[in-house]
Amino acid sequence: MRGADSVWAAMAVWGCLAASAYTGEASAPEKGNTTMLDPDFAAMIQPIPASAKFSDPEYYIWCGTMVRGDDGKCHLYYSRWPRKLGHNAWVTHSEIAHAVGDTPLGLFAHRDVALPTRGKEFWDGLCTHNPNVHKFGNKYYLYYMGNTGDGVASKALNFVHRNNQRVGVAIADSPEGPWQRFDKPLIGPTPGFIDALCATNPTVTERPGGGYLMLYKAVDNKGKPPFGGPVLHAVATSDSPTGPFTKHPKPVFVKEGVAFAAEDPFIWTSGGRYWVIVKDNAGHFTGKGKSTALFQSDDGLDWRLAKHPLVATTEITWEDGRKQKLNSLERPQLYFEDGLPVALMFAVDENNEREHSFNVRIPLAPPR
């Protein structure tokens, strides 16, 4: 695992040189060197060891969010659904599963299903998807999308389930669970708001001044049914990780004239700023076609493109030197150790037939 080892070896040096830029606890970098304060993820991406691919021949694997437990293990939560049902069964048959590994870039083994089906009468009873895990205080919080409906998987998207998407959270004392789920979602549609049809793709961070901030994908009902639209992003804040969350009126990551510019946000705070990586559906923000883009904000409400907006294109390089052009890299999330980003995680499908998918964890080198 040459690439993985080189990343970990570099972390000690990076920790000494760069910790202040990512935690805001020491002086700013030297004049002229703004890399630490303006991360260039495209330059930090390293070749991927084979061990950092998480796949299952029987399941589509999607999403990917990770936390280090008190047991010293890395706990990966991901979405999965039976491969035999086809890609669009994510909306009807996805379940959030749990795998465990020793290191962020090493091999993982499936452990259990963290959020299984629990009956169509529940708001999240038939489908759980889009996990985003955090440890706040001494508890673990797993934010996710849930839905219910008729339970029918089809080649086309089942809009009964899609339009029942809501955002919720489950809580546990350990990453092994058990996970406490709630009878009501955190975020549901608000008539007249940009989420009037459905809400999904949550990502949450602690606010530097206290409290919590959530970004989520919102679908309005102004467009032609059943799809609706436009598809935008909303900000919500709360004093507690379990809500209630107050929705803010201004949509974010908007591109004028584009009804569905971005999705899959991942948010964090560093150096007193907010940062987010989003999937850039057609290169509206990076100019690089289908890609991922970096935004920054001073307050989490008003966002602007970062100095280095390109995070990744859809081409990856494996540790053996092989380059692979993918249909898509989606659901970006970062994994941090000691406040520093170590791995950039994606859901991957290899071709536009979307016959199979997997999760990949891309090593990140120290910034130049």
C-alpha cells in the first residue's frame, strides 16, 4: 500500500505545518503562501490503492461516510440495494449499511445494516439513503434521507418514493448502534418554499459560534410533475443536532438559468470558515464538465466559489498507474483525522448503463 503509506507518513509533517490553517488555532501562513487557507483538492488527490475500493457483487454500493470510533476502528456507513433490481431501485430499496476497517484507506468488511426497513407506515419505513455521520459530544448522529411508498422497484424512477423523500437523524452511543430513529423527520416539505415537493441529501456541521448548520437538497413543485423543480439547496440552523431546524429563505449554489446545477453537498468548518464540496452536474461552476466543486462561506448562509473551485473530475488514477474514466463520481464526503482531510470519498458508477457501483476513498496528500 505504497500510496496509503506515503499519505500517512506525510501527515506528521503536514500536522506541524498546516494544522493552524485548518483549525484556526495558530498564526496564518507566510505571506504569499495561501494554499493552507485556500485548499486545492485537485492538487492533493493521490493514486488510489486497491484496498480503498469497497464493492459487493450482489449490491449497488452508494454514498459513503466515515467516523473513527472509541474502539479505534473506522466505521463506514453506506447505501446499498440489490443489484438485480437495477440502479433506480435506490429510491425504493436502499438501506444504510455499516462496514468496519482498521484504517481509512484499508480493507473494510460489511458488519450489519444500520437503518433497515421498518414498515411502510413510517416516513422512512421502506428506504434509507444519503448517510452523513458525525460524533457530537459523546453521541453519534447519522443524518440521512428516508422515504416510503408502494415499494415497487422499476427501471424508471419511482416518483411515489422520490417525492416522499424527507431528512432525518438517528442517534447511537456507539458506531455499532443500536440506532434510535424518530417518528418524524427533521426536514419535510414547506408549502411555498423551495422544498415544497421533497427534501434530501443532508449534510451537517457544528457552527463555530455554537449550534448546528444543515445544507440539504430541496425540490420545488413549480416544475412539471412528477419531477417538479427547480432543484436547489437550502440552509437550516438549530441549537441542537436533533433540531428543530429553522429554514433560511435564500437558496444556495444557484446558477442563473439552470434548474438543477448541483447536488450532494458535504459541509465542514475550518479556520472559522464554512466549506462545502458539491457535485457540479455539468461544469457550471468548475468549467470542467461533470465534476465536483468547492465553495466557501463566512457565515454558512452566503456562499461563493473558492479560490480553487475544482475538486475532482470523473477520471481517477489507481496506484498501479491505471487511469479510469468514470460515468460519475457522486456523493463527495471527506474523512478527517486530527482536523486534517485524509480521504475524499465518492460513490462511483463506471458506465452510463449504471450496471454496478461502488465506494472509493481517495488519498489526499498535504497541500503544496
